[in-house]
Amino acid sequence: MNRDVSEVVVVPKCEGRAVEVLRGQFVRIVALDGPQVADTTFLALKNQREGYHAGQSVALNMLAGTGSMSYLTTLWSRPPYERLMATVVEDTVGVHFAWNGGRCSQGVYRVRD
């Protein structure tokens, strides 16, 4: 299993980037700038309607006995697709993928501020 770094993408806080990750490749998400949450989403390359769903991932991990409300080992897409999108190799944050709540957005900032 080759885990050599093929690309480094630095995303400043409050900004976003897209990175294409193909089957069998690894992606590492690291918070570099203080206590910042790394909002992440996963979309199918050929169908952007198919995306990662935290709630479905929690349910499927708990049913399979591979995760809990605090820790997920597999990340699944939303219904009606329900396909495996990613496997978590290591999560030093914990709870991060299971309960990521709402994404940062103009609506969130409007209500918060």
C-alpha cells in the first residue's frame, strides 16, 4: 500500500478547495491554523448529486457494528445511492465525521452573527 504524498493542498481557514481522490487513493485532512473545524464533503466524481451523508453513515456503521455515534469507519452516500464513499483509516479528532452538523454557509453566518 503506497501512501506517498502526490499532492499537497493548503486551504486557508474560511476558504474551500476541491480535490479529486480516486478509488484506492488516500487523503489526509489536517487543521494547520488553530482550533478550526475542517468542513468536508465527498461527492461522486460522475454524479455530484451523490454525496456523503453523516446521518446515513452513522446508521449504517451502527447497524454493521463498525462504528458508533462518536466514531465512523466508513462514510456512505445519501439515499437512494447508499454507496461506500470513503474508509476512515485514522481519525485523531473523533466525532468529526459522525456529527459534523451544518456546514459553514452564508445562512449560518447570518444567524450566528
